[in-house]
Amino acid sequence: MAIDAVCIQAVVAELRPQLIGARIDKIQQPAKDQVVLLFRGRRLLLDAGAGAPRIHLTAAVRDNPAQPPMFCMLLRKHLAGARVADIVQPPLERLVRIELDASDELGRTGRRALVLEAMGRRSNLILLDGEGRVIDSLRRVDADMSAARQVLPGLFYQPPASAGRLPVTEETETGFAARFAAAPAEEALDAFLLGSYFGLSPLMARELAFQAAGDTDARLFQLGGPAPLWRAMEAFLDRIRREDFLPVCLLRDGRPLDFACVPVEQYGGAAETVVYGSFSALLDAFYEARERQERARQRGADLLRAASTARDRLRRKLALQEKEYAQTQERDKLRIQGDLITANLFRMERGQSRLECEDYYDGGAPVTIPLDPLLSPQQNAAKYYKRYTKAKTAEKYLREQMGIAGRDLEYLESVLAEIAQAETEQDFLDIREELREAGFLKKQGRGKKEKARPAAPWEFRTGGGFRVQVGRNNRQNDKLTLKDADRRDLWLHAQKIHGSHVILRCAGGPSPSAEDVAQAAMLAAWFSQARGSGNVPVDYTEVRNVKKPAGGRPGMVVYTTCRTVNVTPEGGTVENLRAR
């Protein structure tokens, strides 16, 4: 979610008492669209990126390029040592202006302004002089890019044009009723609000619709009049005027979904609400988690592509081997043809292209055998015997190679299942290292090795208090089952499909109940390729019955004397079992 004007108002209200009068000690530009102003004990992030424009204090320490960008050098020239005079936001605009008292090279004091326009793909960061002229900007906008508004050095700064809609804070009950009556009855409430006013985000428009009608998809005609929607909007506007804000973050499955400056009820139990102590802490955590997810997604996409390519290559190779193997099964025909040529040497002459004779292996039926006219009869017979021997040798070799290819193909299928389950950047690093060790990715050169700090297994706790560990990848599955687990612990795995090894820790204590085993089996089904299925069979046995086959790839085991329980994986139950 991009930050909206109301959230910016909340952030500005929070920043003003903390930063007015503060001195800028350092200026950094860690990324193309990010500038960090360092005050004593505080870091102010200004992000003008198209995907996540925002302003807030940050605790994250970002790596800086060895050579500062030109815009960073310009900011250092004009703003190093400057003090914040004011931080202002035009009403309901996604724009923040930081007024600064600065000194030039000769020690003369003057006014500078740093303007952040947090407007999606049109976001920008602009440095102004005391007269309101543009000194420079992160992105220069010339006449070819915008005929209406240029942002170039030397030009007077012009704020972005208004959206042409009424600011939501200027609406009256009478005006709202008139707009409501003129709107199509079939129009959705959130669409009506977004089309009529500026200053509302899609999230807040849906929230107002939910508060008015109990449904985010409700239509105007369902309300029976404007009163319910006006009451919801009036309460929201009253909070804005009083600056009664609450920094809330919405989580789904433990991952950031959205954030707002007022409580959000439209998701019900489908999202968890977390209240932060400040908007800066909220935005810092939200976008850091989102950036981490994006990095993980990119790593996951690269790994998925590499593993899929290797799998498809193996499939083609195995298909060719199977075709060649099928041909070796016809080798007896080659030996018989050699025998028939040898038996009929007395009838043959050099230069013949075929031999027509009786097949005494088939009751004397007539048969035609192709010959090479450039070879003698004896050489033709030797050629058929040689092809027979070669096919016999190839059968043994192909059988071995097909077995290896089949195991590698099964292994890559398990890796693809791991990638689908991976959650963190470290999960992808572990899988990448596993593929390198298996020979499916090139090993890194000296000086490029990633940090080797494998993630811990997922931890859960059953209703009976038993600890359950779930492997994140094949190498961790091996370690968890073959090294870490006690021989008396229970080992669980989804039957005949790829999935994680699950260990129910119960050695040296009371035996787990059927409910505990069923909950551990639920985890085994959830962390497998059968996550979206129902009634999944899960095998379980003591760890002592699980062995590693000779030459088996990571994660591959064999087991005996198992029992089976059928479960249906459910995400809500899995979250309830997660160890806190």
C-alpha cells in the first residue's frame, strides 16, 4: 500500500515536535530514490520511489554507495548543518515541505526547502532556495515529460495541480446529500467516495462503506439514504480534524497486508491488527518487511527458474534414455540376423544389398536381411554381432543412468516443493546452497560466498504441549531426522508426495495422544504438495525406523512399520499450533 494523505498528516504531526530545531549532521543517499537526513539520535528517511514514497524516522541502517550520487552531493552542499524550521503539509495533499535554515559557503544564513511529493510514479524530491526557485530535484521534469508543469533548476516551484475533486474535509452534510442523490443507485459506496472526494485512500473508502453498510461491496441503493454513510464519514473527518490518529498495521498469515491511521474493521478475523507506538515505527516495520518479502520473492523466482530448467532438462534426457533403452530390448533380433548371415555364407556373394533366406528360429519362415554392399558377407555378420553386443552393454549403462536421472528428477521436484513453502530470504539462501552442493548450480567464486547461517526448523506446539519441528528444506530434513531427533521420537511425512520431515518430540516422556499425532500430521500435510487437498494420508513411525538409502539425495529416506492417519490441512489450525 502507498501512503495516503491522511497518514502523511499523522506522520507530520508526529515529526514536528521531534525535528523542529534539530540540526542535520549528515546526508546520505543509500538508494536511487532514497535520501536519509541524520540528526543527533534520529534518521529521517525520504523515499521518492514509485512503489513506496514516504517520509518517516527509521531505525534501519542502510548501506551507502562508495561514491555518493550527484544529488546527494548537492544536498550536502546546501543542507549540511542546516536546522529544521518547520515541517508542513498542504491540507490533504501527499506532499511534505521541510523548511530549513541553512548557511552558504560564506556563512550567510538563508532559507532552503526540501519538498517530498509522495505521488506514486510521479513522486519526486525537490530542493528549493529562499525565493522558491528549484535548485535541483531527484527527477528533472522537462516540457517533453509534462507540458503543464516542469521541474528544472532555476524555475519557480509550482505545486502539483489539484485533482479537481472536493477535499473530503470541506464537505458538508447538505452537499453530501446532494452528491449522494445525484449518483447512480447501482454505484458501489467506495467508488462513489473515491470519485467524489480527494484525500481518501481506497482502504479508507472501503472502511467507510463497511461501517455504513456492513459490506465493502455495498451499493448506494442498499443504504436507503445518505445518512448511514455520512455518519461514518463525519466520524472519520472528526478524527482527522482532532488529529486523533492510531498507527495500526494489518497482518495476514503473519505478513504485512496494509496499514492505516485509524482502526480498520473490514477484514474481521481474516487479518490481525497490530498497534504500534508511533507511525515511524509502523512504516519502518511495514516497508522493511515488504522489501524483505520482495527480495525473497526475487530470490525465489531465480531459484524456481533454475530448478525448473534443471528439471525440464532431466525430463528430456530421461525421455531419450527411455527411447534408447526400448531399442536395446530388440537386440536379440540383431544376433539372429548375424546367425542367419553366418549360416548362409555359402549362398552369398560380395556386393549384395540383402539376403533372402529361411528363418530357422521361426520355423523356416522367409526373411529378408538388409546388407551393406561394400562389406563382405563375413563383415556383414560381424557388423550385426557388434551391434548386438553394443546394445547389450548399453542396456546395463542406460538402466543405471535412468535410475540416477529418476532420483535426480524426484529430488528436483522436492526442491520445487521447498521453494513453494519458503518464507524468508534465508530459506532461499539455504535452498540455493543445497542446489550448489548437489551440482545443479555453479559454485560461487572466492569472495562471493553468502553467509552460511542456516535457518532453524519451524517450531510448533501441539494441544498436549508436545514440541513439533518441521524441516524447511532437504538438508534440514536430513539433519532433523538423522542427527537431531531421538530414535524414540515420532517421524511424520505426507504419503507418496514431496514434503517436509516432521518430528514429534516425545522421547523420554509420556506418549502423545491421538489428537497430538493428528495435529503433527496436519503440519506434515500442510508443509507438503498436498497443502490444498483434503483427507491427506500421512505416515508416521519412530525415527529408529527411518534410514537413508545409499547414494540418496538430500531429504530422501526409506522407512518401515509405519502407521497412517488421514488429515485435512487447515491454515488457521497451523497458525494456532505455531510456537510463540
